[in-house]
Amino acid sequence: MKNQSRAGAAAVAGLCLFLSFGSLADTQTQSPISTTGQKEKVLTKHATGTFEVKVAPQADDKVGDPTVGRMSLDKVFSGDLEGVGRGQMLGVRTEIEGSAGYVAMERIAGKLHGREGAFALQHSGSMTRGVMQLNITVVPDSGTGQLAGIAGKLSIIIADGKHSYEFEYTLPQPR
């Protein structure tokens, strides 16, 4: 039963990870906007591309409730974002078919439209009787290097078994 719950949680959490709603139309938009309380201008940009992902169950019977599945995330991004993502995900499946939830944190290192650095993403997904919601946002102040000050939201798209992303983000203008 314990392994079945863990495997079920892993499967549902993995499914939630790969599904999102909405898509962004433009491939790259630039518009200066002011950040609240600051005079510095930022650029709003749009990045697209594909990624490969490996999700692996992580067993640790001594941590937390065994019905909460824990998985490692390993991603390779291509396109406007070129780099690797590594993280961890927790998922829970309920007794109601099609209802589950997951959270994840991942750090991505690489180049985004030619700017090099790293940043963290925070995932929050739920599925209510088959209806999914997914929110993936940049962790505030997590950007390093040329990606310092990054903010934004990432969407995951699955079509024909392939994973892609759309990432709307802002960065301070280079000086």
C-alpha cells in the first residue's frame, strides 16, 4: 500500500508538472515598464523553446508522511533559454480520482537571450477532478550574474509528446 501510494503520488505529480494552461502569442515583446517604487526601467521579454525532463522518485521513509511522493527533477532547456534545471518536487494524490497536488522548487543555470546566470522557479500545481491549474514563477531576488533582478512566469506546454516552454519575464536594462 505504501509503495502504491508513493508511486501514485509520483505519477500524478509528474502529470501535473507537465501540464499547464494558457499560451502567450508573441515570440518576443519589449516594452519599458517602471517597477513599483523604483526609477529603473525593465524590459518585458518572451522566451520560447523546448526541454527534456527526467523525473525520478526519491525514497526516504524517515522524512515526513510516506504518502507524500518526493521526486528529483533534471531538465535540459533549449531555445531562448539554454541551460540545465535541477530541483525537487513533492506530490500528493487524494482518494478522489483525478484530484492531486504538487509543489516544486528548481534552480536553472544557463543563458537566457544571451544573458548568463541562474534563477529559481517555484511550481504550484493542483488537479481537481481532472481540471488542472499550474503556476510557475521566478522566486523573487533569486537571479544571479546577468540575470540578477529577473522576475516572471513560465508556462509548460506538451504537444505530440514533446515538452516546450513559454517564459514571460522582466529584467533591468543593462547599463
